[in-house]
Amino acid sequence: MPRSTQAARPAANERYSVTLVPPAVEAIERLTESTGLSKTDVINRAVQIYAFIDERMREGSDVLLRNRDGETERVHIV
């Protein structure tokens, strides 16, 4: 699926004000502690990863995780 030229250009920085549900707040806290990244960096990365996964799933791909034992698990994002 081709991307529009507008989507290909880097956008200027934008500021958003959002209300996060408690599980999202807890996830951000865990990630900032485990990665040493700022909340802004964690949220930016999360949005980019979600966009990447969403695009691939729309193309018909599955999201799979393989654990250390080699067992594969299909990830469902609802």
C-alpha cells in the first residue's frame, strides 16, 4: 500500500495532552525505569512501534513472538 507524500515527510514537533488509563501509566513507569528513557521517548517509541505493527497487520502479516525455548506465540492486538 503506497504512502502519501505528506506521510513520508517528517512532521514538525507537536505537543499533545492526553489522559492515560492506569495500566498505560504503570507501563510507562516500568519502561522509564527499565530503559532509562524519558516518558516522552517511551511514548514516541510506543506510537511508532504501534504504527509499524498496524501497517504490517493491515498488509496481512501476523505478529509472532518466539520465547527462548523456541515456542512461538501469535500476538493479538485489539
